[in-house]
Amino acid sequence: MLGTRSSASLFVTLLLAATGGGCGDDDTGAEPDASTGGMASTTTGGGGTGSDGGASATAAARHERYCEVLIGYPDGMGVVRMEVWNTWTLNDCPTAAWEAIDPMAVADENMALLAVLNGPRYWTLDFFDEGAPEQPEFKTIGGIDFFGVADLLVPLDSVADVSAPYEESSVERTTTYRFLAGTMVHELVDPDGGVWVMQSYEGSNGPQTDAQLAETVAGLTPPAGWQARSRTLDADYQVRATGVARVLRDDADNTFQFAE
């Protein structure tokens, strides 16, 4: 049995970016490029629940705290199926209870290969425009309630594969993020002019204001040819992934999705 809290690996980069959305139903927004490697597959779940609890398209997300527990089981030769369990809208992931969770004990209790604790983190988007799973599942771990977001199929060797900041990966999922007019978005611009929009930020220092996040973004050290910026929106802005999302993290462990 293996247990860990999230660290800078390709595996964890995929996990940081893989959750937080179900099937959006609006046709605007960014169309992803499915040509990149490092694929994680979302096979079940959707990222929200309806009135029974869990994430929903109507729940405001910006600066809301969440934690995740990912429980991995062997799923064929060289593949791990990761169940993703999320706290968002059920509770605020109480610190004392979260820090007391032993990931190795979680793996053992669930007869799993490994467990990963991811969080706390905070959303930077305002809403998910998404569908909800018809039958949400719930689990209590360490006295904290979670709901099932997705299952990810992850190559076993990616667990130990170190991924540098600003290194692109791909995740199979369908999501639509909505950022409201008058709010701030934080972006990376790659050497080809492609824009990457921050979807969540590392939460060990607690919630940040957009002004504080803008200072963080200004202090990033992206590779040559990259730019980091924060801007206030004049109109609502949607970032969509239909089938595949291109994702990366910065050197402060914030996660971004590619947009056009």
C-alpha cells in the first residue's frame, strides 16, 4: 500500500487538473488539442451533483476551498484506476481533520494500491456550466464527507514520472468553466501566443484575493518566451474542453487549462 500528499509529478499534475467539471452544454469556449501525450482518462462521474449535494452549475466557485482524496486500484497491465473524491459544496475541508488523514491508512482501508491527498486548493473560476452525474456517490474519509467526481485511468509508470512546471499534459474530460464579466482572470501566454487560464491555485496559505493572485502571477518564473498576466474581463468568458483538456501547472503549483 502506498500513500502520499500531492507532489510535483506528472501523475499529480494530471490529478490536479483532471477534476472539477462534468459535461458542459454551451458551444462557446476553447476547443482542446488532443495531439499531446501524458493522457489520463476520465471514465465515470462528472464533477457535480444536483440537489443531493456536491458541485453544481449554480454553485459559485471562485475562491472556494476544496480537497480531494484519490484512491488507486490496479486496472489491467500497467494501469491504475484512480477514484477521485472531492469535498466541494459538501464542506470546507476542515484543516485539523484533513491534516490527520493518513493516506497509507486510506489505501489499506480501501484495499487499494495507493491513495493521494490533493489539497487544499481553491477555484479561480466563477461557475461550472456542466451536467451532473445521475447517481452521485458519497464517502466519508477521516470524518470528512466527499462525493465521487470521476475515475481516472493513469499509467502506472507516471506515478514516479517527474513533470516540470509549464510542461503540458492532456486529460480526457469535458468541462466548461465560466468567468464573469468584471472579475479577474490569471493567464499564461506561451511562445506561440496560446493562452492558458488558471483554474485553481495551491491553498496551503489559505484563500487569496484576486489582487494577491495577481502578485503571485507577476512573480512567476516561466520559461523564456512565456508571459504571465492578470486582467479584468469586460464580458463573460468561457473556457471549454470537449473530450480532451490541455493542462499544465506553474512553478507555484497553480493549474491552468489551454484556451483559445
